[in-house]
Amino acid sequence: MKNIQTILAVIDDSKLNSEVLKKSIELASNFNAKIIVLHTIHIPFLDLKLYSSEVPIDKEEIKEKIDTVFDTLNEEAQVKHHTMVYFGDPSDRANLEAKRDDVDMIIGGSNINFEKLIRAVNKPILVIKESCKPYNSILIPTDLSEKSKEAIGFVKTHFPSDDLKLVYGYESIAMVTTMYDINYTEMVNYQQENQEIAAKLLKKFEEEVGVSGTLTDATFSLSSGILDYVEKKNPDLVVVASHSGDNDFFIGSTSGYIAKESRSDVLIYC
């Protein structure tokens, strides 16, 4: 598995900037990696002065302020970094920089358009939701796929934790009743059979990846059922696998839904 040598920290004008930088420095120190800080400035066209030959923003001044904040946060770790300031959309710019500089991981705040970025860059993306904190408890919703196995291997290598758990969701009676016209006895039998099959599949997967897990059902949808379980457990980090390499990641997927809605930080492995 490839080592993480370069981290792209994507920031803008949000309040999460310092948290993104803190986590980037923490991980870069752990991985012995360098950091590229990318700050993007979005200026709506109508805000520009008519016929102005220059954009009324000093990029060098912004860069100096970012470096000052970074150096303060980096005083102990002393991680190598350089800062870039550009105009434009953060996801578009992150896409260009990730490819140009052979970035191994992208870290950004919850305001980043990760759905857009996933389709363009086949790199792990860490989404910071609130304050920077240690990842003591990690929860991995899994579909038992090979991509999920890769994600688990990545986490075990780069985010070692004594509290690493899986969760596997399966259809409930409520979901079935909305699809088929069947009686109560048939529904109960279906639910029991479905649960037994899911339990066997999960057990086999647990043995293959060396991580224990839990089954959860869904009242109305698989995505909401898994999210409910995630919110109840409230882990420090949630890990979801994207099948972006097969062009199979889309906004309505379970992974995308959890990445958007979870209150915990989310690592999107793709």
C-alpha cells in the first residue's frame, strides 16, 4: 500500500480552516509527509469593479497570513509545507493541484464539494466536520465489497485504533412492505431469513479483514438506517468506500449520503 508522502490541505474563508490545518499537521507528522496548503478565493462576477484591470485582493498578503497561522500551529511538529493562493472553485483547483503534485491525500472542511472531487481525483479525502480531535474510535460502514476491504486495509495501516468496528446494513420488514404485497407471516419469515444471510456474510467478511462488526437494519432506507447507527455510536471517524474508480459513485449512494450527513469526520476512500 502506497505511503502518504504529500497531503493537500484545502482551505477557504470558513471557520474550519484552522481545524483542517491542525489535522493536516498531525497526520503529516505521523506519516513523515509534507503539506501543500491550497487557499481558494471565490469572487462573484458582479462584485468586481467594472473595467478594473486588477482584482482588488492581495494574494501575497493572504498567503503571509496563512503561513503565520500555519507556523504557529506547526511550531512543535515542524512539518514541511508551502502555501498556494488562487481564485476559483476549491474543488476544481484541488483537482488540478492533486494531479500536478501527485498528492496522496486531500483534507478539507465540510464545505468542500467532495462529490465533485471524488469523480476527478482517485485519492482518499478526509472531511473535517467540527474541531480537530484524535481518532480513537473508528466506524466503517461496509458493503462487503473488495473496495471496502481496501479501505479497511488503508485505515489499519494509516489510522491504527484499538476501537475499529464495522457495520453492515440489510433490508428490514418495513422496506420490503413498500415493495411487495405480502402477508405478515411471509414478512417475518423474509426478515429472519434475510438477517441470517446477512449475519453469515458479515461473519465471513470479518474473518477476511480481521475486524469485528455489527448488523443493523433500516426502517425506511438503508442509507438512513446506517446513518442512524453511526449517529448513535458517535465515532471520532467514519470511513466510507467509494467505487469512483468504476464510475460507480453518485450523490444518492449510501456512501455519499453518510459522508454528507454524518456529524463525525469522514474519510472517503477511493
